[in-house]
Amino acid sequence: MLHEPAVELGKDHSIPQKTKLGVIMFLVYLIIYAGFVFIGTIFPKALGAKVIGAQNLAFIYGMGLILLAAVMGLIYNFFCTRFENKLNKGA
Amino acid sequence: MIYEISPTAITIFLIFVLTVLGLSFYFARKTKSASGYYAAGGQIHWAVNGIAFAGDYLSAASFLGICGMIAFYGYDGFLYSIGYLAGWVVALFLVAEPMKRLGKYTFADALDSKFDSRGIKLTAAISTLVVSIFYLIPQMVGAGAIVTTLLGFPHYVGVLIVGSVVILIVATAGMTSTTYVQFIKGGLLIVFSSIVVFLVLNKGLNVSPSDEYHKFITLDATFIDGKLTSVSDAEYKILGQFNDKDLVFVKLEKNGVFSWWKISLKDGNPILEEALSVVTMKDGTKLYNGEPKALKKFYQVGHINKILVDGKEVDRTGPVGPFEYIKDIEASEITRFTKKAFVYDGEKVTLYYQNITSGEDIMKPGLYYKLDKGSNFWSRLDFISLMLALFMGTSALPHILIRYYTVPSQRAARKSTIVAIVVIGFFYILTLYMGTGAMINGCLDVENSNMSAPLLAKTFGITLFSIISAIAFATILGTVSGLIVAASGAVAHDLMDKYMKMKLTEKGKVTAGRFAAVGVGIIAIILGIIFEKQNVNFLVGLAFAIAASANLPAILMLLFWKKTTSQGISWGIIIGMVASLVIILFSPTLYEIYGLAPDQAWIPLQNPGIISIPLGFITLVIVSLMTKKKTV
């Protein structure tokens, strides 16, 4: 017996588009996140360098990663909803 | 540390706990089916589920652990905030919707959706159990810390209370109850944490945290041939000296009470600085700053040594904005308290000595994870390992994954994840302010970093402290409930029903789940007592590493690699899980718990992710390629 979902889900024709977008956005974030880890490992002193408004790179980069996750999430949802509305019409 | 017990605190605390229990019993009456117990019938609104995600995720680790770690090690604690949140990116972009499409009640269901393999059912269930239990340990440790501080009971009593209450909740209610508890708690946590941060900024920086704060004294000292011969205050008698590499500590006595001091240099001359001490005497008696604990001579600490604003030294800043606050911290000097343990003349001595640290060092990584000064290959690898485990771990946590089955659609799964990211992200920004606020406001209990955030709230009044502590306690109740539902699902649904084919009825599945919940709860209670002294955040990092090593390769490869086989998934889970567990068992932290010297650990890594996560992926790929024909 295979396991069916907890609730019946309608057919979603937008899965390929959403998957592709998700992978691209994941890779973008991964690169930026890896950049932070790379700087911390190889050039730790650089994280103490002042960059914007007397704030250091560690603070700006760290806060930036948190805010970026939220912003990218909202962008992702916007496009996914558009894909769903467009491709699932009448489905 | 001995904490004052307040009737207000106890009243507020009890109201919270009773409300949580009342809510659980109310929803318990509605839970009749397995779908209701494990997945809340799949009918939770995405916004409610999103906040409940935040409630699940902002566990003891986030609220108690991160704030505590920042309070003790500065930016290194904030690394966890960054990594924990980044993990949600993996969940949103790669895992959320497919998991919703594939699963029914548990993580194993989703993995097994293509294959109907007994091997997957077994390994996924075991992995769920192991990760859940590792995640439960820090929750229990956090619960013990709160109850000790709030009610004055010993640590183990706190663990027993939480364990019992949660077993009662889960054994009666299930996922609907935990969802609403998490929703309420998640919302309250954000609101009250914001209030604390507002108060921290409003107070600003001040070299004197409060009127009651201990006034640290220094003594001038004379040394001949490296030995202390006299001190400036003749009332002090010299009892002994302990040298350790660059550090020198001396034991003095005044009015029959001994104290420990650290030697520093001031303008080229030696001085003695007060240290806090916990000494276990030869007869087993434990003395705090030379006296019995009940005399309350062991004070709270954490202060700014020097405040510089635009290059000028000041005593206080007054109210500051969030950016100005960070800038001022960076420009200042902060006195941290560093632990040093040794045996002297048959007595076990633990000192917490003053360690003046520049704000620049506090506001960048390096005080816990050595990256610059004092770093080596392993310390840098540990940093990478931690960041990798945090990034990959979130979307592999069973209690997070099961929350995708509580919403009605893929769109709802996606939207609830975004709500979670926004709410959790906002909270994590607050952790930096709460942690540094605790660091400089004289509220740290040097023996227990986990209580830093609630103790910071206490500096703004007992009511706020009580509410924050009650929320923290409810946080733990909720997270533990979610974890126990996930673990009981693994036992009752995956193992008993699917793997052993016990053909349970709907009612039978719920009953089995409840029995499993009791069993898992008891294990968690025992481990929560054993791991009492560990920072909860660190422990959660281990749970993330196990989840990322065992579960994530299986999830991602199933979704994105068509050649994945059931054997590949099973072996990937086993090797990822076993590798991470073995590395943890032989790590420096566990050596400390065994009572051995941490630097003698076989594997000098604190976090196993850098080895075990790739190993999980490689195993899955190799086994899948080797078994490909059998499953086509």
C-alpha cells in the first residue's frame, strides 16, 4: 500500500515551473551564504571591517542573510502563485 | 546561583501552564482519528500554521540557548540565528511543497511514497526517533533551568515537571493541540521579546548596570621570582597560587573566608582582580565565593568596562537606536567572565575570571569558534561544520516536516513557510539585542548561560521576568509536544502499523501513539537530567547535524535524482545517522560529560556535519547506483 496525502490535493500543473524557480533561488541563497562562511574561515579579520554606517561586515552580512531569506521567500511566493493561477485555470 | 522566589512569578507561571493544559484537553475531545492526532486533520489555516512553525522552531535553543550564547560569546551565538534561519530557505525552496504532495502523517511516509519499502519505513522511523530524542534533550535541559530560576526547585524537578506535563498533553491531544499551543506561544514570544529589546535600547549602555551590582575591587600585588609575596590590603592572607600557562590565580583569605583572584597587569604593575569561585572541598562541601550557597554570596555579573561614543569615553549613553546600539557596543570594552577549572590541593576549583574583551571582538565570530586568534585547522573546520549543519538541518527535522501535513494544500504549505521565515527572522534579529543586553546588564548566571534572556527581563521587573519565563516554559512544552508527536508517529505509525504490519484500527493507532509518547517522554526526562550543564543551543546544533546527515540526503535525492533507490535511501539514512552519532560520542564535549579531558577526544570536532552530511549523500548515491537494476 502506498501512502496517500493527509488531504486530497487537486492536480497542480505548475510543479515543474515552481521546482525550477525553487532550485534557482536556493542556489542564489546558497552562494551568498557560502560567501559568509568562506570569509569567516579564510579571512576572519575581514568580518570586523567597517562597511556601512560604522557597522562591521559581520553585522551587515549576518543581518543581510536573515532579511534576504524573508525577501526571497516573498518573491518566490509571488511567482509561484502566478504560475498556479495561470497554469491551473479550470484544472 | 540561588534565585529569589516571587509569588507573582509563580502565579503567572501557573496561569500559563494551566491555560496550556486546558487548551490541550479542549482539543483532545476533538481528536478521534489518526489523521486528527498526527496531522490535525490537515485543516489548519496557513497563517496559524506559519506562526505555529515559529512556535515549534523557536524552541528552548533559540530563546534560551542563542541569547545565552551571545551573552557569553558575542557574535558566535548569533551564528546560530543566521544558520537556523538560512535553513528555512532549503525548506521553502526545495522541500515544503514536495513534502506536502508526498506525505500523509510522517516523514517516513513521504520517503516511502515511491517505493513501499520496509527498509525505508524502518530506517526513517529510527532516524526520526534519534533526531527527536536529541532535540528533546536541550528542551528538557532548558525546562530544568527555568524551573530552577523561577520556582527554586532543583534542575531534575524541572525536567520531571516538563516531561510529565508534556506526556499528559501529547498522550491526550496530539497535533491539533500542539498547533494551537505553538501558535499562541509563538505570537507571545515575539511580542514580549520585542518589549525586552525596546527596554534594552531605551536603557542604552551604562558602566554601572544597577545600584545593586557587585563592586569589583583590585589589589596591588608584589611578586618575587614569580611568587606572590604581599598584597596592598594587609587584611588579606596569601593561601596559595596556581599557574597555568599565561594565567596566574591566587587564593587569599580575609575574615576566615577564602577567595580566588586573577593576576593582571596595570600600567606594567601586577594587580589582583576578583574572580567568582565554586570550590568542592575535600569533604565534598561546595562553597560559592568561599561560603555556603545559601548565604547568596555568588552574585550575577556582566558589565561594560569602558564606553566610547564617537571617540569620547562616557559613563552612559542614554536611549539609543538599534544601529547606534551595535555601533556603541563595538566601540566599547566589555568584561566577560571566562571559566577555568582545575584541581588545587585536592579541591576542585572552578573560577570565572574577568576577561576584558573589545567590542570589536564581541561583534564578530571568534570567541567560541576560533577563527582568527588561537585558531587551527580543526577549529575552522568546526565553524564550517556548524554552518553546514544548521543550513541543512532545518528541513530534515521530523517535527518541522510533520507540520506540512497539517495544512490543506501545497500553496498553504508554502505560505505558512514564508510566514515562519518572516516571524522567525524577526525574532533572530532580536536575539542579538537580548544576548548583548544580558551581557552588559549585570544579570548573567556564570554557571548557566541558558537563563540569560529571562534574567535580562528580570532587570526590568519581576512581572516581565515572570511572563518571559512562563513563555519560555510554554515554548518548551510546545516544542517537546511536537517532538513527541513526531517520535510517537515514528513508533506507532511507521514501525508498528507499516513495518510490523500490525493492522491497527484508527483508534488503535492513536492509542499506540500515546503509549509511544509516554515512552519517548521518559527517555527524554532521563537524558535531560544527564545533560544539565550543557548550553541548549549547542545541543540543538547536534540534533541538526544528525537530521541533516540522516534525513536530508534522502529527502533531496528522492526529490531531485531519479536514480535514487529504496536501498540507497535506507543506507544513506543509516550511514549518515551512525556517522554523526559516532563523531558526537567521541567529541570533546562528550568527553567532558564522561569526566575525561576534552583535548584527549578521538575526534576534535564539536559538530559532526562536515563529515557525516557528505557521507550520507555519498552512501545514498553509491548504493543507489549499485542497486539500480533491482528496483527498475
